[in-house]
Amino acid sequence: MGRGKIEIKRIENANSRQVTFSKRRTGLLKKAQELAILCDAEVAVIIFSNTGKLFEFSSSGMKRTLSRYNKCTDSSEVAIVECKAEKEDSKMVEALKDEIAKLERKQLRLLGKDLTGLCIKELQHLEQQLNQGLLAVKERKEELLMDQLEQSRVQEQRAMLENETLRRQASIEELRCLFPVTERVVPSYLHYPHVERKNVYVDNGVVKCTSLASNCENERGDSDTALHLGLPTDVSHKRKAAERETFSNESESQVALL
């Protein structure tokens, strides 16, 4: 008779469950060993019983197999993440392409092209946008023109000031050429010697003046001295008039005595 099929479910009897666990555990480990030997495969089996006991088998060492398993799982996770990133990038690329197409269509419409398919409201909105842009362009152009005018005005003023400065410097140089600077040092004052006046006397009925010529020379010297000393002209004239009056009075008195 053939072996009957057993329903795969938890065995309620503890003794039967323990016997079944021991038999099947041994058979599983044996099959794993056979698989590793026959197929040159790296096989590892880890079993924990319901009481917490550990049973394991590894054809190449449990640590090596586990490290290899971790690498494989990490790489698979990385591959999954990369696949998700590629899908997101592709979605972003598609969205950017759609946005670029919309912007190009909008630019063409602003240039007055590709207006087919637009309703009246859309055309009115486009017209308002064009009018606003035209006003902004005109305002900017006026600002630039005013700035250029202001700069040209400032440059003209600077050129005028520079020309005036050069003209003044040239006139100063001409005046310096007309009036050369002398190296002679002018003293702050001149020595004026004291001159004694000689009295007029009568000798044998003749009025004699000791030195009329010397007086004239003294008068001329006084005038020159006054000029050298920088005295005012009215002061020198007053002095001369006083001296002449004194001389005439003395002469008249001497004649009266005669």
C-alpha cells in the first residue's frame, strides 16, 4: 500500500509533534547537505524549535553565508531604490517637458503666432498682457533717455569748468610773464637822517640864506624819501607847504628889520 497524504496543520499531540519535528528536521538537514554536494551550491539552514533550541547547517560556514545574504539583500534594496528614483526622474522629466511646451506655446502667442484654438476671453487676456508689457517697455525707455540726458548735461558742465580753469591758469601765466618777480629784497623801512636847518642872517644889508640850493635839494630829497617810505602824497605836500611858509615868514621878518 502507498503512503497516505497527511494534512498540513499543527499537530495537537505534543509527543507526536516532537517525533515529527525530529524526523523532518533530520531529513531537511540531510536534503540540504545533498543539495550542496550534488549541485555545488552554498546552502545554509537555521532551525529553532518551539522550545527555543537552535539547529543549523551550512555548507560554507554560517557567517560567510549570512554576510553574503546581507550583501544580496542590500544590493536588492539599492536596486529597488534606484528603480524608484528612475521612475520619479522620468516623471519629473515628463513634467518639465510639458512645462517647456506650454511656455513655448505662450511665447508664440505673445508674438502673435499660433492663435488658433483661443476663445474671445483668452484673446482679450492676451491683448491686456501685451498692452501692459508695451507700457512697461515705454517707461523703461523714457528712464534710460532721461539718464542719458542727465549724464550728458553733467559732462558738459564738467567740460565747461575744466575750460574755465584752464583759461584762468593761462591768464595767470600771462600776468606772471608781464610782471616778472624781482630778486631784490625791499627793506621794511628806510633810514631818514636828521637834517638841521640853518638860520637866515643879515650881513651888510643883504639877506643871505645859508644854502638855498641845499634846501631845494632837501625838498627834492624829502619828496623822494616820502616816495621811498611809501608816505601818502597829501602828507608830503602838507610838509612842503609848511616849510615854504616858514621860510617866507622868516624872509619877510628879516626884510622888515632892514
